[in-house]
Amino acid sequence: MPTSEQKIVKRVSELVAADSVSSPDPSWDSSNRQVISHLSDYAEQDGWSVEVQELEDTANGKANLIATLGDIRSEQKEPAGLVLSGHTDTVPFDAGGWDSDPLRLTERDGRLFGLGSTDMKGFFAIALAAVNCIDHRQLKRPIYLLGTADEESTMAGARALSKSDIARADAAIIGEPTALQPVRLHKGIMMQAIDIHGTSGHSSNPDLGKNTIDALPALLAALDQYRHALRTRFHCELLSVPYPTLNFGCVHGGDSPNRICGHLSLHSDVRMVPGMHFEQVEAELQSAIASIGEQIGLTVSMRRLIDPVPAFEQDASSALVQAACADSGAEAIGVNYGTEAPFLQRLGLDTIVMGPGHIDCAHQPDEHLPLAQIQPAIDRFSRLIARYCL
Ligand SMILES: [Zn+2]
């Protein structure tokens, strides 16, 4: 293994060992500060200037990392420079399902196994190595390394970014695992609970209460009708599931066969294709459930379970998409999962998603990064850095 690759493996191993699970479940959630601290050290060793952005509204004192190399902001008039962006957190894990300790990077069969190895701690070590392939003295425009918090839970880190943090860049690559294929669009996600409010009572007499389970078929029928309407209204050919989906995820309600079920909550998600806006979907859902409430004579209400993540689309003709496609010799694709891309794009950055590793092995036991993808990723990133920053 060449020395440069050994350095990458050492860094990935330190990052994987630093538990940074983010989860709405407090028993799982942990701080990302150890990862931020490692990344700060690496960046400073390599000559970057480092800023740690504290996130006040997160549990466990989380932070974003914003590192800059080539600080020429004062001379720069137009936006210029490139952001290399990743998230510092991981999903929770089921240690019993792993063949090795998820928090201990383990090499076998030409792959690096560990939690976050591919999604996406490996990316940081690779991005830093790519930047070191160019002569830092030749930089004409800055490079930014962005490490966000809570991507896997609330996206609080990306939501907190403002224009000033990475103001002068004009493009961003999010290094999520796409096997280095450029991704220029993905679906958005919203999750909501719909509550039916009835009245409990003794089951021996239906008139003693208002049963919310009896109302469920009418609600499901209305939502299913809306789901079909969405499918005919919106379409995106670049996605393997080319239409919006509405999934009924779980139902909570009731406590005993001999009681009238007084309250019921249906949780669902909507996966939006580009061109759909969550404000509109929420308004349409609200209107559908209001008329169901009237029809069944019960109060029906809706609440968000998460802050929505918008759908994302970067135009195929953008300079970044063109450059990434020319370099990879592949077309840009769309994916069904969400990323932080819409939050970087709204800051005015041309944005794509492209990084080493395979999404198929993320979020599950034996997540791994193939060693064979490290050098191609370094080469890809360093060529794009040269194009944007030299
Ligand atoms: Zn990820």
C-alpha cells in the first residue's frame, strides 16, 4: 500500500472510531465534536484555516466544520472556488449484524469495513488527499472543506449554513457514495402524522364514543386518491422510481379490544420529485384531510414529523455538471435518496453529489469502502479542484 494510501486509511480509521451517531432517539444520539476535532487537526496540518461553527439548537453540542485553503476573498469580486462537502455523522448501528467491530476500521477483501467508512467519513480523508495533489501556492481561488452535523437526522448542520460561511464559492461537490457517478437530482422528503381525534368509551355501546379506527378506511381512501393524483401530475424520467410516492408507514392508536378507540395517528412520508414543493403538498394534504374530517364527523389534523428536505435538481447544462460528466465519461443521474444538496444550492452554488463507495452498503451492517475506489476518487476530485481553483 503506498504511503499516501496508508495516511488515508489511518485517518479514516480515526474518524470511524469517533462515534458520531445522529438520531432523533436520544439514547442513540451522540456529539460529532470528536470527528470535527480530527478533521480540524488534519486540515490544519495540511495548511488550511479552520472555523468551527457551533450549532446552538442541536443536542450534545454539535458543530459544522468550515475549512478554507487559499484565502483570497478580498481580491475576489465574483463567486469563485469549490466546496468539498460531507456530513460528519452516521446512522445508528446494529453491532450484532456486523462481522467486525463497526467502530474499528477493518481491512479485508480489498475493502475497508466500518461505520461511516463509505457514508461518509472516508470521503474527508480522500478529499484532503486530493487537495494535496495540487501545489497550494498555485491556488487562485479558494477551496472549502465543509463537514456538517446531523445529516442523518434533521439536517440541522446544512440548514444552519448561511451565504457568508462559504460565500465566495461558486460550486459544491457533496461526496456521498455514488461510486463516483455524478448525481444532479434527487427526491425530497416530507414526513407527517395525521391524527384522528374521536372519543373513547365502553365498547358495549358504540354511541358512548366516536371510534377513530372506524374512520380510518375513509382517510386511507382519500390519501390513496391523492397519491394517484400526484403520480399523474409529476414525473421525472431520470429516477428509477420516476413518480412521487406516498407511503403509509405506521398507525398508532387504541389500547384495548373493549374500549372505543378515541385517538389514532397515521404516519406517512411523501417522496417528492423535482418540481414539487412541500408547501404545496402540505396545503393539498391539509385540504384533503379537512374534507375527510367533515365527511366522518371527526376532527382530523396534520403535523410535521421532520422539517421537509426539498427535492434537488441541478441543471444538466451547468458548468459543474458538464465538468463532472466530461471527467467521468458518464451521464449525470438522479437518485431516490435525499442529501444536503438543496441547502447548498440555495446558497447560490452549482451543486452535484459525487463520491466514492456504494450507497447500497450504507446504513447497514458491514458498510465498506472499496480500496480500489480511493485513487480514482483522488484523481477525480483533484482534476475538478484544478479546474475551479487554479
Ligand atoms: Zn450520507
